[in-house]
Amino acid sequence: MTAPHPSIGQWYRIGGDELFEVVAVDDDDGTIEMQYFDGTVEEMDVDDWEAAWEDGQLEAAEAPEDWTGSVDVDSGDTDGREETRGDDNDPLGKASLDRS
């Protein structure tokens, strides 16, 4: 079975459990840039891609339900506070500064 051409934004699974998304394809260099669910970015040669597909080590997969695994977001980043930036007439919140 011939390996499919990798598509940017498509998710795949390698080695049976490692989920990744194709984030770039450079046909001139023959490389594929992939980002794993944990955020790690790696590059693979097209020849290696085709060999992994032929060996059954690589398969198409569904995008994860919770895609934040690859994004550096922590629910505790704001310590339960919302950031406020002021209103449309005062976008930096300068009116609330104490000018004494």
C-alpha cells in the first residue's frame, strides 16, 4: 500500500500510540515537520515516512478531543482572576490609575 502524501493539519499516529499533527511539508527538501501532542516538534524525511507507512508503524488518526496538550496553556495561569484592559475609550486602563 502506497503511503499517502502528508497533509498539513492532518493527525497521524506512529508506533501505535504517539499522536502528532503535520505542521509543514517541504517538498523541495523532502521533509515533513510534525508536532506531537505534547508539543514536541520533529522532522521526518519523506523516505522515512513512506517506510514507516509500509511497515504499519504510521497510520492516519483523528484529532484529539482535547487539543490543548500541544499548547502551553495552564488553567492556573490567571490564578482565578480575569485580566481587564479597560473599555474601548481607555484600552490600557489608564483611567483607573491613581494619579496622585
